[in-house]
Amino acid sequence: MGLARTRGSSTVSSSPAAIAFRWALVPFLAVTAALAVIGGPLKGPEAPHGIITLELCAFTADCAAILRAWSASQREAAMLSLGLDYLYLVLYPTVLGSALLVVARRLPVRLHRPARVLVGLVAIAGVLDGIENYFLIRLLMTGLASPYALPAAVCATGKFAILAGCLACLLAGLGLSFRRRGDG
């Protein structure tokens, strides 16, 4: 099949990470778009960032006020968003983790191990997202913020911190990768 595989160049299309990236990218983009559409009606004065406001409501907002402000159809949209997020939490770690591995192949060998550690952290972010979703679903079903909001917010904070760090490292790795290509 003639798939090129050259270490240190821009062509690593036959690596397992590159294949995973290609297979997961389109579903990832489709689910991202669907979540944006579903989440649109959740934004309002009590939840300016929609579902993200609910995820962090134990730290940043009044959870009960959000639940009071949302209509039955908005709560259903939030539940749909959380259900679809269970698919998303498989897709985004696959896309981000495989992108990190593809970029790492283009970097000096000493950076390969840190890239693998970041891939592990991305997987942990997915697990945190799943736990967070459980607590948010319970919050929406019961209307009780006190037992569910804090664990959801802690998981969301960990997830966002990991993802922000991994995205920053991916961008830095891309920059280094392009710089090395220009030097060679």
C-alpha cells in the first residue's frame, strides 16, 4: 500500500497513532459540533457558559439558581449533552493523545517519554470527565446540588487543567517540530 513512514519527517502516516488520529478526527469534530448545538440553549444569565457553568457551579455559581432558571427542555438538553459527552470522552483523548504521539515522533528522543506521560494524563482527563458526568446527571435528576456539585466541579477542574496543559504541550511540540524541519 505504500504508506510512507519516515522518522523525523512530516510523514508518519502508517504509525498507529496517526491511524488513530485519522479515524477519530471526523467523529470528534461531528460530536464537537453536536455538543455546541445542544449546549446553545443552556446559556443564559444564570449559566453564561452553559453546561460548563453547571460543571463548575460549586466554585463559580449558584447551582440551585441554574437549575431553577433552566426549563424542562433545557434540563433535557443538558442530559442529552451529558449523554453525548460519554462518547466525546472517548474521542477527545484519542484525538489529543494520538496527536501528541505523532508530534513526539518528530521531536528529539528525550521528549518521547514526556509525550507518553501526557497521553496517560489525557486518558485520566477522560476518566475524570466520566465521573463528572455521573455527578452532573445525579444533580440534574435530583435537583440537589450539595452532594453532587462539588465532586463534579473537582473532576471538571482536574479535566480542564490536564487538557489545557496537554494542549499547550501539543502546540509547543508542533512549534518545535516545524522549527526542526526548517533547520534540517
